[in-house]
Amino acid sequence: MQHYDYPFEVEWSKEEIVKVISLWNAVERAYESGISKEDFMQAYREFKTVLPSVGQEKKYGNQFEKESGYSLYKVLQEVKRSEKNKIFLGER
């Protein structure tokens, strides 16, 4: 497991921070062990209640990718593209 900072704003409420970090955890799982589409999309929907605009999503997604090497965009594309119920972008 790598060590890096999760992007979020300190002025957000505790609930908002939890929702955003839950998405970063879901992206990590997509790369490290796999995650069901349903679980990922639940985390993504919660994230979008905090950051509804595409511009905000890109900003924070790019920050997370820079820190971790894991791409929110690539996971979303795989969720849309794949017919499998589980998403895994890591190496086997």
C-alpha cells in the first residue's frame, strides 16, 4: 500500500469528506483487488452529491491521480465499457 494524501477541502463537512474519501477508496480497490460495479457506482453517486460539476470532478480526480497513480476517469470508463460485474484495473 502506498502513502499519499487524499484530495479534499478542510471546509467540507465531515459527511462530505467521508463521501469523497470513500470514492478514493473505491478507485484504489478497482486497481488493487477489484470492486463490484454496484459498489463503485454507489461511492461515485455519493461523491457527486459533494462535487456535482464535471470540472470539480476532473480537478479532484486529477489531484488524486497525481498523488496515487490511480485514475478515476479510467475506472469510470471501465465501468461503462465492461460487461463484467467486477472491475479490476491492476495487474494479475
